[in-house]
Amino acid sequence: MPAPTLWFRRTLRPLGLTGAALLCTGLQAQDAVTASPHDKACRTEVSKFEETIGFLRQTQGPEAAARVKEELLPAKLENEILMQHGYCGLVKHLRDKHLL
């Protein structure tokens, strides 16, 4: 395998931000293989919320999407819920706030 900097230049840099994000998503998908069926269902529900934010990003721009997401689900709160209760806790919160 080439040196890490060469690997980065040849692999991630041409991919751009979107490609690198997809690569990271693939790594997260690897974690999903070991998750329970209930946890997988919760991740699917959370992805619906993220798809909505993605639609806003495409139609209104990244700044507007970031602003809306932060108003609906502040990043700090999202991280706290994920760390304490996992994806199913996040789904419960999103449902309680009528965001799903």
C-alpha cells in the first residue's frame, strides 16, 4: 500500500467531499451489519429525517439546510441522545417533536 499521503491524494481527493462522505457512510454501514434488527430499523427511521435535510440542502442550499436542522435538532442534543440512548432514542425524540 502506498504511503498515507499518496493514498489520500489518489483516493479521497479526487472523490471530493461527497465521495469521502460516501466512503465514511460505507464504513458506518459495516457497523450496521453487527447491529440488532431493532437498531437497524431505528437507523432507517433516522435516515428518513436525514433524507429530508438532504432535500432541503439540494433545493435551498447548504446554509439554509444547516440552519433548519440546527433549529429542529441541535447538534449538541443529537450527540447527547445518540451517546446515551442510541438511534432508537433519537427516533423517539424525533417522533415526540413530530419530526418523523
